[in-house]
Amino acid sequence: MAKLYFRYGAMNSGKSTNLLQAAFNYEEREQQVLLMKPRIDTKGDTDIVSRLGVRRAVDFVVGAEEDLWEVFARERRKIEDRTGKAVSCLLVDEAQFLTESQVDDLLRIAIIDNIPVLAYGIRTDFQTVAFPGSRRLLEISHSLEELKTICRCGKKAVFNTRQVDGEFVFDGEQVAIEDGVEIVYESLCGNCYLQESGGVFNRTRRVLTESLATAYNSAPDPDFS
Ligand SMILES: [Zn+2]
């Protein structure tokens, strides 16, 4: 039985480089691979870009509303008809943006189609909360492997921080839209993250919890009203 592998890491931990290297290793052995990623914007960006300078177009993208297993079967047939070679591996970039049911499809591809799936993604967002696709991958993958990168202080970086126009921000949407502002991300260790965030790991969740507590405290007790 083939397996579903999740290789996760903070931003800039070499995920795309690792993916492109894995594809190269298969192809060097005359094996056929398929590369895919989720469609996350309308810009039509269909390249996998390694920071080391290697770039390669994916074979297909999948929208959030699409049945990944079905799309994969179609693309697999297409490439097998064209090349006469069976697909040996599916490689997934930006897997954090898949839906939960699409990650379930990746497991079906591994178990039922018997094709290994290597999924690469960021574990958590800039508020230290798991992306839906990553959460599901952490739940059901056969194999978890962390890709490591270094914080500015030299420790291992595990969290991602967001800067808008040069300022660290700890509130906002999980996926930021660059709307006339410059957004950059920096991977930090836990210590440096807390220094920048003022000691908070997840501001939105804390605000929600506090407003919930306020709501409970201010609600009239039905026994005494
Ligand atoms: Zn640090």
C-alpha cells in the first residue's frame, strides 16, 4: 500500500525546493510524476518556485469546490495516455490551502489507487493556528516530516509572522489579500514570536474567549431573575 506523506514547515523552510528535488529523483529513474497545487487566487499562478531559483509549472490546479480524486484520475489518464508511463507519485505544493475533504482524497489516492502522495505545506498561520488542509494532513497522514528553518536568533523557527508595510501584525484574515500594501512573512522561534506579539500566541482566539466570558458574566442568571 502506498502512503500519504506530509512534509510541513514554517515559511522559507525549503518546501518547494524539497518537492522539486523529489520530482527530479523520480524522473531520473524514468518514473512519471504529477505536480499539483490548490487554486488560491485568480492570478493564475501555476508555478512552483524554489527560493534557490528553480521554477516549474504544475501539471494541474484544483479549486476548493472541485473533487480532487476525480480531477486526479482525469489528469492521470491524460498523462499516461500521452507518455505510456504509469504515474508513480503525486506531489502537492501549498497543501495547507486544500479543503479537508480534498485531503481525504489524497489519502484515497494513496490507499485505493496505490500511488504515493507527497504533500508539502505550512503548518500554522501568522496567529499560530493550523490551516484547515494542514490540520487534516496532521490527522490522517501515514508519515509526518518537519522541514526546518532558522530564526533570526539562530534557534529553529516554527512560527510565521506577518508584516504589513514593515509593521508586525497579529490580527487579520488567515489568507491576506495584498491590496496596495506590502505583506511579508518572517519565520520565528517561539521566543522571538512572543517578543514581537507582546506575549500572545493567538490574539483572535483570546479576544473571542474574552468576549465569550463577558457575555456569560453579563447574562442574567435565570434562577434569580
Ligand atoms: Zn528566535
